[in-house]
Amino acid sequence: MKVFLDDAFSTIWATLKTFEFKDLIDIIIVALIFYYLFRLFRQSRSGQLVKGVVILLALFAVSALANLTMVKFMLKSVFEFAVIILVVVFQPELRQGLERLGRSNKTLKNFVNNGQSTESIIMKAISDVADSCAVFSKSRTGALIVFERNGLLNEVADTGTMLNSDTSPALLGNLFFNKAPLHDGACIIRDGKILSAGCILPLTKNMDVSPDLGTRHRAAIGMSEESDAVVVVVSEETGNISVALGGHLKRDFTRNTLYDELSMLIIPGEQEHSNLFSLIFKSRKEKNDEK
């Protein structure tokens, strides 16, 4: 044992003596890659698939040690095509991760548009949405409104009807009127303008979501899981106003608290707080679940 420890310390010391600054950078980059891969797989079905891969690796190690020829041959054949298999199995998650990686840190530009800055247009959109949701809440009108942030939602927008229109409580009221043809879908807002309406959002794959939540809420959570969008949802059954962000749902908003929350999450200079709010959403959800 002593010899083993001496050899281990000697190896560590020899490594430290040759350690350079570029080695530290190398370690940090690898750690970040594993961290983001873990975040990508943590809340999706990929987590279970990763566990399956780990089990296969453990079986391969056991078969090699125990000299189980047939099992070793089969697993070795699987691992030889592992790259192709992983690309096929993890295609949705890999695409999502590459989209996130390829996103430019799009900031909301303060150019003038019809005499208004982009920020003032977004503030008006937030105000219109808050006013509309307050009315929807009283009339028990279901609504699903997505505020696009850094990640572009072109594919989701294409599932609906393109509008490229200014926001107004009247227009939003018409879109979500229960006899209107677009009322069952979501409305996507980009840079303060209604980009598209009647859009189909992906449902959450999280099996821990409360069974009391309906399709609108599951779509809101699903959209927030697959993008950095802020999603507002009004319940048709209870009139409750909720906000989904980062896969978590925060509920019981009023007109004023909704306005403040959206301003904090969407206006330039405030978006760096998104991760903090995701944690707040999660902690509050866990407390509610405990109750």
C-alpha cells in the first residue's frame, strides 16, 4: 500500500511540475463541456439514455475482465458504431444544443422604428400583454403568449399564421376569443411585435409536472424547456396567470406583478437575471409540491 501511495504522489508531483497555464485552460474547457452536456441531458429523456450507455460500458468492462467472449464481441460491435448510434438517438437534443451554441448573443437594438426605439416598443408590448391577461383572467379566457428572447423561434412561428403586427389589447383579445380560429394556438412576440399566432408549441416531456395542469400549461413549460423564451399562460378553467421560464412555472400573477416580471426578464440589461429567476421558479415549485 505504501509503495502504491508513493508512486501516486510521485506521479502527481511530476505532473504538477510540468503543469502550465494552457493546461488549466484545457481543464476548464473540458469541465464546461461536461457541465453543459449535463444540463442538456438532465431534464429530458436523454438522461435515461445516458444511464443506459453507462450500463453498457459497465457490462463491457465486466465481460472483458471475465472473458465473456460473446458478450464482449456484441458490445464491441455496438461501440464501433457508437457515434452513428448516438447521433440518431440524441438527434433532437444535439440539435437543440448546437442551436444554443450557435446563437449569437442577440441584443435588442435601439434603432428608431416609426419614431419609437425598440425598447419602447417592447415596453408597450409588455403593457398590452399585462392588460390583456388581466382581462382574460376575469373572463376565464385561455391564452398562451411567447416572448422571444435570444433564441429565434422561426420554426415554431411557421406552424401558425404570420402577422408581423403591433400589439394591442384589442388585437390580443380577438386572437384569443374562444370562437376565433387562432385561439387554441400560441402567439409569438418578437421585439415587441406579434410575429405569428395560432402556433403549435412542444409539450413538456417532464413526467413530474402536476397532472392538474392542462395542455396550455404543458405547452408553456415545453416551450420554455426548449428555448430561452418567456411564456405567459392564462388558464381557461381558473383564470390563473402563470409564467414559464427554463422549464419551471410560476403562478398567481396579477396585472402589475406580471408587468414587473416581464419587464425584468425581457428588457435589455435585465436578461442576465434569467438563471436566477429559473432557480427561484424551481425552489418555489418544490415548496408548493411539498405542501
